[in-house]
Amino acid sequence: MPKYSIVVPFHNEQESVTALYDRLKAVMEATGDTFELVFVDDGSVDRTYKLLREIVTIDSRVVVVKLRRNFGQTSALAAGFAHAQGEFVIAMDGDLQHDPDDIPKFLEMLEQGYDLVSGWRKERVDNFVMRRLPSRIANWAMSKLSGVDIHDFGTTYKAYRREIIQQLPLYGELHRFIPALASWYGASICEIPIKNIVRPKGNSHYGISRTFRVFFDLITIRFLLKYMYRPLHLFGTVGMLSLLGGLGVAFWLMVSKLIWHLSVMGEHGPLLISAAVLIVFGGHRGARVAIAKPGTSGQRVNPAFTTRIKMTPVTTPTELRLAKRMARLGTETAFETLAKARALEAQGRSIIHLEIGEPDFDTPANVIEAGVDAIHKGYTHYTPSAGMPALRETVAAEVTRTHGVPVTAEEVVIVPGGKPTIYFTFTALVEEGDEVIYPNPGFPIYESLINFTGAKPVPLQMREEKDFRLDPNELADLITDRTKLIVMNSPHNPTGSVVTEQDVKDIAAAIGDRDIMVLSDEIYSRLIFEGRHHSLMSLPGWRDRVIMLDGWSKTYAMTGWRLGYGVMRKDLAAQFGRLMTNVNSCSASFTQVAGMEALKGDQASVDNMREQFHARRDKFIAGLNNIKGFSCRLPHGAFYAFPTALQHRQLNGKPGRSAQAHWRLGKEEPLAKNLSPQICADKTRSENSAANFANKHELDFP
Ligand code: PLP
């Protein structure tokens, strides 16, 4: 069901149909809520209906209701209301005299709880004598008679709660009296000023004659409002007097005839006829009130005799109507930058890649062989959703060894890459309105997915003066009753910081025994140049409060294989398994076999890669620190540098823009010039930039 229905009657409005549709669409889409446009063709003989049919084929939110002939505005509105399905219904004219931009004002009042919001053409632009004066008198009279204190009964531009409008009997020209009728049903009513635009196209189909008819209707409405449920109080008295009078006269004539032998027809003919008329009139009134219904002259369209046209678009809709949550989804700009860079490379441009964080090493040969062999051996089918039991066992044994805590296979879920563990953690644990603390700057997917889930992202600043390490005191300050989850990432993307053993203890103390889970992203845990990797998971009592993320992408240069894992308490792992069944079925089977070989096989390639990254880091950071205006702390892990462009503002003249920051490391081409938002990754902090040194060739590392 759409939230809003906009009902618009059209009668020979070919000039305005398309323009009005375009404007309504723009205004309603901006509300971000669902809506339908119910266009009623009131027996048009021009191209109106043809245009409406064209619109309905391209926009499935449009419903066209066709009346078989011209029934008049009230009947057309009533037909539209009958077909409207929205919680709220807004009615307006089809001739562009009503400005769609006023719709949000109506919606605001409906949201405040009013049942009926009436438009008030405060600054009317039409002729004073012919329209404004009679209308003012009629509105004044209407307000007095109905007791509804509004200025403008006549305009169609009104908004209603659907249940109110659908129970009102509408025909003749009753639409002008909707507020009066609605108040009689107990509706709460308010009025808002609307723009009154000069009819831009075509001629008005409503003349002054209508204004006079309104007065007759006014009288009828007065009677309706007063005597609707007690008609005998009015018609009963009149009819009774008439009947009694007629019977009295007839009785007297009968007595005259019988006693005095008068010739009734000859001497009292007119009196006899009068008596007959009074009797007939009196009897007739009595019969009439028994079947009286509200309404004035005019007809009511039986909805069964209207044609409703609603088509599933046969052509692709011009606009994609995405779910609202998609607007909250962020991205990892490195992928977009990479795509642009690749496009430029295809044109022959030389590009130095600092954007995407992936090792330029090949996947170790033994791993490739294991994968290829697995394909040949038929590992090309589904595996259990949470991963092959043997691989889960292998990971469990590995984590037990590296983290010093016992982990079982049931606590491991094999997923396609590192990212699914982030997504599944938020999906399984975080509700709308919960707070999630995450590192900033940080891997952009955290913030993106926190927003996507509808939770509140609470950034924890990673400060340069703290060597970009998470500050436990700041963390403690950010924790509230609504904190559901904290994201940690060490070694850290994009600063390369690595938490110390003491940091981990302090973080545990800051969280205390609150009911908060921690997502510990340890995807770079094997890429540490100084010191050791420390994980919250290893602390006593913390194993079940941590979801540990790791994978093969970075450690084994297997980004394209898509293989990762999450380690977590058994009951949560079962839920991850359910998510896997729903989203991926399972990770690729031959990839899992290759992953097993990676863990079990020779680790020399991992050590070799780390050593090479270590050497590149030293050269890259020294090079950066040699550039005038840049300073860069030594990253202790991963393969990112996060330099501070001290004179960045002077270099490019415009704070926050990386485009003109020409980084030259003995090369003619500027590095990723005009390309890399990663070079100045953190849009909120103009001085900082991120670059990775995972790519050897372009930087001429030894
Ligand atoms: N976590 C962090 C901190 C990362 O930097 C990345 C990738 O760059 C991932 C997770 C995701 O890894 P994958 O590409 O395997 O999904």
C-alpha cells in the first residue's frame, strides 16, 4: 500500500497533464515515501485520456480512472477517492492552478494528526467581482452555517486521512462542503495557505453560474447538517400540518354536503382541490423523509461503472525506485578510483596506483596448484554453508595456536572474503537505533554498513599524536547504554597502526562487563613489521564477546579468490551459517581447498611478502618524508601510509582537495593525479591522506 495517494480529476486538460505529472513526481519522490498518482479522466474529449494512458505505461505508480462521460468535478473526485489506496489522500485540480510544491505542507499537518487539511487561497488572483466577492460571501456563509472556521471551502486542494474521505457521500457539487460534512463526522480540520496560480494553460471549465448553484447547495447542506438524522423534526411538522389542514378542510366539506346539502363541486371547488393538494403534499413529505439521503442535485458515479487502468510498465521504468536503505549504503572509493585509473591506462596513460589495498604478489604457487587440482578433482559443487568441516577444523587449530585460546570448528564460519563477516555481524547483532563505535579514519565499509543497518555510527578518532592507535579513554567516553558493538581493527587500515598488549588490556577495561560485542578485524594480522599481533579475543573471558575477522586475501595475496572467516561463539556461528545459506549458499569449494593448502603448506611466501613490504614501507615512508610539506609516521603493520600533508592547503590552494597534490617520487607523472581520493582519503580532515605501498612496479622498489 502506498503511503500517499494524489487524486487529480482532469476534464479536457491536455495542456497541463504531462507538466503536472512531472512536477508531482518530483515533489513526491523527494518525500522519500511511497505514493500513487490517481488520475481521473472525467469524460475528456481532447487528448487528455491518451496522455494519461501513455503515462500509466511508463510509471507503475500511476492509476488512471476513466469515467464514461463528464460527471463533474465532485463525482470525478469521488471516483478517484474510491480507487485511492494510500493512508493519506491529497486532492488537487488538474489545471496547474495548484502548486505541487505545497504538498509537503499538507503532509506535515496530516503527520501532526489532523484528519483534513484544507488549502486556503489567501492571495487569490482571479477576478474580484465575478469570483472573489461571491466566493468570499459564500465562504463566510458556509463557515457560519457549518460552524467550521475556515476561509476557503471551495478549493479542491485538500488532504485527508483516507478513512475520512472514503466515508463521505460525494456527488453533485458537494466537494465544496467536504469540510462541513467531515466536521459532522467528527474530523479534526485545519487550514494552510496555498499559492494560487493563474491558470497557465487552457480555459477554466467553471463559470460564475456555478457560484450561484453553490448557494442552493449551501441551503441544502444547512438542512442536511441539521436534520440528517431527525428529518421528521422539519419535514414531519410541515407535512403533518399540511395533512391535518387538508383533512380538516375535507371533513368540513363533507359535513357541509351531508348536513346542509351544499354542492361541494359547484360552490367549493377550489377549496376541495386545495384540500386534496394539502393531503397529497403532507403524505408525500412523510414518505420522502423516510428515504432521504444527503446530497444535492447532480449525479453520483457508481465506482463499478468506472474503468481503472493500472499497468505494469511494459517498458523499463525511466527511474529505478530503490529501497530507502540503499541511500544509506556507502562505498569503498578505492574501487571506483581503481576503475577510473584502469580506464585511463587503457587510453595509454601511465598511472601509479596508490589506491587499492591488495598485494601485487602472486598467490603462492602451492596454493594455486591446490586450487586447480581441486577443480580437476570435482570440487565444483556446494559445500556446507559454513564451510568444509576440514577447513573449519584447520582454521580452528590455527587460531587456537595464534591466539592462545581454544577454538573449535563449530566456532568458525568460512565466508567469501573478509567483508561478509562485517556484513553478517551487523545484520545478526545490530538493530535500528543501536550505536556502533568504529575507528575513524577507518575501513570505509564499517561506516557504510552501520548506516545501512539503520544503526547510529559513532566514530572513534584515531589520532596522529597517539600514533593512530585507538585511545581507550576516548572509547570509554563514547560508550552509552545504546552501544551494541565496537569495531576494532589492528593492524589498522589506513594508518598502519598496531595495538599494543597494554592497549588491548585498557580497551577491555574501558568496555568492562557491559553487554557489548566487539568485531575485531584482524585481516592484516600476519603483516606486522614491529612487535606482535595482539587480540582482545585472547584475553581471559573475552573469547565469546569477540567476533574475529580474518581471511586469505592479504596474507596469501588471494584477494580474487574470495575467502575469509569469522571466529565467534558457537550460537552466533550458527546464525552466520543461516546468513550464508541465504546470501551465498557457501564459499567456492575449490577456493576452500586452496585455502586449506595455504594454511597448512609452507609459509615461506608469507614471510617473504612481509619482508618485502617491510622494505617498501621503509623506502616509501622515507620518500614521503622527503617531500616538502609531507610528514608520515611509520606504520607498524599492513601496507598503508597515512601521511599528513602539512602544506597541503598551500599546495592546492583549496583545502580538502587532493587533485592538485602532485606527489613526485623521482617520476615525471604525478602519482594518481586527479584520481585518488585515497590520497586524501578522509574528506573530513583535509590534511590527511592515505596511500598504499602494496604495488611494487610503479614505485620502482628494489
Ligand atoms: N577489513 C579491512 C580492514 C580491509 O582493509 C579489507 C580490505 O581491504 C577487508 C576487511 C576486506 O577484505 P576482503 O577483500 O577479503 O573482503
